[in-house]
Amino acid sequence: MTKKLRSLYNWFDIQRDYIIKGHENEWVLITPYEVLGYFPTQKSAADSAEQKGLKVGNFLAQMCITSEQEINGFYNSNMQMVIEDE
């Protein structure tokens, strides 16, 4: 992850509760310190970024889920990889 993307994610994470309220399970499009919109899919968020002329690495498309959901998803996907490797 680039420094810019890490910074965008950190800002999202700090503002997460405010950003996701009323938009659970949607995708949010973020540029530095600004929410550009909410979308039903990651692809529609990325398409919007492209239409706005944003270059990859200068925006973040993030799913609107709680940090607990994010941690559980990460843990479950990693456990699935371990089980498949056995």
C-alpha cells in the first residue's frame, strides 16, 4: 500500500463511524479528506473515480463496514487460506 493510500485509509478509519452511518455495506469513494460519494459496488465507485479523472493511488474505494466486520473478514479469509493449504 502506498503512503497516499495508507493516509486515505487512516483518515477513513478515524472518521469511519461518521462516514458509514446510513451507508452500511455500500462503497465510499474518498480523496484526501473528502467523501465524493457512495456506491452499490466497488466497480461503480472505481468507474466514478475514472469519470472524475482520478488516477489510481489518488483515491480510495472502501466498503462501509465497521472495524469489527473488517477484522472478522480479514481473519476468516486468512483462516480459509490456511485450511485450503493443509
